[in-house]
Amino acid sequence: MESRKDLKGIQWLTEHGYKCTSEFNVDALEKISKVYVSPGISKNNPILRQANFLNIETETDIDIFLKLHSCTKILITGTNGKTTVTSMSHKLFSHFLGKKRVEALGNIGNPVLDNIDEDIDIALIEVSSYQLELSSSISSDIAVLLNVTQDHLDRHSSLEEYKSIKNKVFIQSKLAIREGQSSSSTEKCIYFQEIFKDYDYCFDDLKYEWPLHDVENIKATISILFAYLVLNEEINFYDKPQRESFIKDCLRILNSYQRLPHRYEILDLKDGVTFINDSKATNVASVLKALESVYDKYGEGKAILICGGDSKGQDFQELTNIPEKLLKKAYIFGIHKDLIAPFLINTDVELVEDMKEAMKRISLDVVKGDVVILSPACSSTDMYKDYEERGEEFRSLVGSI
């Protein structure tokens, strides 16, 4: 069953004698023993509700890959940073384990089933809450949960449900990696800030070149490789001098990592004005992190924020935590701009029709030392195909100033 009619896969199936329909026909379940579901389908879809009622097994592409492939499986999820951490981990694993084939799969843009027959030694699999919600048999060698803040509440009924779905990543994992600091880090559960707490000096130089949230992503990335080596008894979890040497080796490798587009991407410095493309910041927590990084590097009262779009059911109350004088001004556009504006209480706010209008007004008022950052706190789907298209428009507008 596929609601879209223009997919090549549908044509292939019909040509090979399979019956395809664009309607969700609940009665058809009487003839069905298993449902394979795309993560784009809500659990409230009538087919999935009825399948659950009839105890018909439901599987995702992730379930199939985890069951059938014999490689070491590392699942990486979180509200923010999971693509960056998966990409960084691929670089780090490939360098340290050069004789093994390492692939970054899943939500990063490389579907797991395209690799089901590939000879892979280690699969770094980015998984979203949509995939976890629908998966029935999660199991892994290492499971990583980077962070959980409100997001996708237009799909999930509450923050509590969203957290519960994210925690499914730990079902049947041999080793868990969590955020935060805790004295309970062990060989079976690692808190990635905890294992670095005595080595903060190793990361001091990063703070000049990397936004603060990416320093945390780097720590998470190093902890994943560390966990893999612990699991395979190639490093001593409790040997502190060995750990320090390991951290420094990892940082040397990651020093050449190229940050992914649209993620706190510093585009240009024009007449003393810095422009940052953070279009991937689609929730409140990611915007707060980005603004914290702007403040840390450029000082107070420098940031001009462009934000707005589809709220995805978020509560914007946390925006009231932005300190007074951190922001110079905010320009808000998009379908839910009126929901956002009341919470930016510590700065001047202008509602605009679109990003073009925001940039036009900014170009008239901006002065040397200002930092213009697109960090929307919202989905792009009200006005753009995706966050990438939104980021590319910002890039184009910056180029025309």
C-alpha cells in the first residue's frame, strides 16, 4: 500500500505481478501475515492500528537489517547532533580500524537495506524517533542516546512519549552510551561527559574553532570508539593514562573533520559582519545551543537571529531563557511566527513575510561586529522542501548582500 503513485518501486512491483494499492484497505489484513512499514507512516495509520489489534507483526527496514546482517551494529540517536556524530564516528572508526569496512547508514541518508548484502564489518546506524517508534526488535552491540529535548510533538503525543521512544534504542544493547555526568559509568553503561571530566584541558583548543555543541558531539564521538574498543577488550576502561593518550589521538584525527552543511556553518565575513547558516536547527534546544556558541565567541548583543517556520507542536517557553542583551534583534517568519514572538521577551522582535524580507531589513541596519544567524527553531516544511533548501536560500541571500 503506497499513497504516492509516482515511485519507481511501485512500477517494478506491478510489473512483477504484485498487487499495489494507493488506498489503506484495512480488510486486506485478513490475507497478510506481516507488515513492513516506512518510518514516514504514523503509528495511528488505520492499517497499523488494526495490525496491532490483530497481533500482526510489524517490521521496519532497521529491524530487518539488525536481524539479518552479521556486522557489529552501533545505533546512534538523539534529538540533536546524531547526523554529525554518525559522520564524525565514521571518520574516526575508519582511521583507527583501517582494515575493517565501516559504513554510516540509516537516517544519515544511506538506507540500511541498500547495504543488506554488503560485506560490512561495522555499521554506524543513525536512527530517528520515527524509526524507533515503529521498530519491533531493536538489538545492537552499542546503543547511543545523545540527548532528548522536545521535538516532533506533532507526531508524538507528549515529551514523555518521545523520551520513551528514544530510550527504546537501549533494548538488547550490549553497551549503552548516555549523555550527562554520573559516577555510575561502567563497562556496560558509559556517560560520555563523565569519562572526559578529568581531561577537559584536552578540549580547550577546540573552543576557539568549534561551536560549544560540537565540542559535546566530539566527546560523544570519541566515547563511541572508546566503547567499541572496551567491548572488544582492545583498551582498558580503567587505565587513565591510556585514556588520555587515546583522547589526544582522536582529537588529532577529528581536527581535519569538515562540518556538515547547514549546521552552524559560518558562511562569510562581510564588512566585519559574520553570517552563520544553522538551518538544521529545527527545535528550540538547538537554537539555544547555537546562540550560546555565538555569545561565547563574539560576546553579548551581537547576534541577529532569523527564525520561524512550522512549530511541530513545540512549546517555545524555553526561549524566555535567552539572557537579556544576548540578542541584538530577532526577525521571525513562517506559519507559526505569531506563536514564537511572545517568548522572545529580552530582545526587539520584527515579524516579516519571509527570509528575503528579513535579510533586506538586516542589510540596512547591520553594523561591523554583528553576527547574523539563521537558526529557525522550526521545521521548514511550511515554505520549503526541506531544511537544506531553506539553508541554500539563506546562502544565496548572503551572497547578494
